[in-house]
Amino acid sequence: MLILVSYDVPDDRRRTHLAHTLKDFGERVQYSVFECRLDERAQQNLRERLARLIDPEEDSLRIYRLCKESDRLLEVLGTAKRTDDPDLYVL
């Protein structure tokens, strides 16, 4: 399943840790946006790891689970590239 994660984290250290964690699960497609192709188990692992990193009083994190139809209809313009399902997941 395609997962889109976006975040707004004012603290530099937390933001850096969050980005490094997200790189373990997917690909950065914008400065604060990652696309991840994950099964249900990996999604749960991602949510648990992200929850430990953020400050719920200051940080905003959004996780969008996109259906196959949304993935199929995804448009990319300019220098953007479609992300592919990786052959290997690092968790």
C-alpha cells in the first residue's frame, strides 16, 4: 500500500530524527513529505517509531493511506519522479 507521510516539526533535532526514520521506510519526495510502500505490519512499525519521536504538543504529523486506485492515478510534474516498490525494505 502507498503511504504518504507529511510533517511539520519546529524542533531541528526531532525533525532530523523523524526524516532519518522515514528514510528507513520510504523515499523523500518533498522536503517534509515521504512516500512509503508498506504492508500492514511495516505500517504499524512505522506508526510506532514515529509516535516515539514526535512531541504531540508541538509537532504535526499526517499519515495518508492511499488505495491502489489513488496510486494508479498519481500524477507527477516537473522534476518529480514516481516512487517504485522497493525490492528490499529496511526496518
